[in-house]
Amino acid sequence: MRQTILIFSAIAVSLLILLNLRKLSILSAEGDEELWTTVFGAAFIIIGIGLSRFLFPQKSRLKSDEIPDPEAELKKLRITQREFEVLKLVAEGHSNQEISSALFISESTVKTHVSNVMMKLDARRRTQAVQKAKELKIL
């Protein structure tokens, strides 16, 4: 954070110096206001693009052979097909009672499946389990 603040401060100071030098007519003759406005605008754009690429590098894209396989990830986490069905319904925002009605199982079985999925995904809440599943490209 400090580094970012220092970088932006240095840029602001250097641009203020350039503007003051322009006022003293060291850098330009009278009547070149449009030229210097264009130069400063271009400088801001170039600096902004450079800083954005430096401070926020793009994530590398997955190659075609690195595309995650949801089935393999489910097997690795040892999540059963029924637990996965329950997880999908949880991700859609359904309550335990709605899930039990949709899958024709008891509400306590739904609670057990949700608990197992949360344990396997190392999550403390249902929303955290859904978030981790999305990060693992299961959902």
C-alpha cells in the first residue's frame, strides 16, 4: 500500500514540476497550450496503463489441457453424487426443507449431506462451501 502511495505521489510531484516549468516559459513558447495539454494527457494515459499493468498483472489463462475436470475434483474431495446434488441446490439458495422435498429424502439426511460437504470443503458456513466449490470449478 505504501509503495502505491509513493508511486502516485512521485508522479503527481513530477507532473506539477512540469506544469510549473511550462508557466515559466522554460519548456514552451506562448500559444502552445493545446500542444502541451495533449502531451500531458498522453503522459497520463501512458502512466496509467503502465501502472495498471504493473500493479494489477493479469492472471494467466488456463491452457486447453489444464481445464479443470469437475468429476476428478469431486473424486479427489470424495464428495458423493448425492452430496453434490445437495450442494447444487444449496448454491441455488434452497432451504433444507425445499431440498428434502426435491430429492425425496428427509430433512435430517439433507443436514447430514450439507454437513459432510462443508467438512470436505473445509467450510464453516453453507455460503463458504458454495464459494469454495466455485473456486474449485465444481459448480
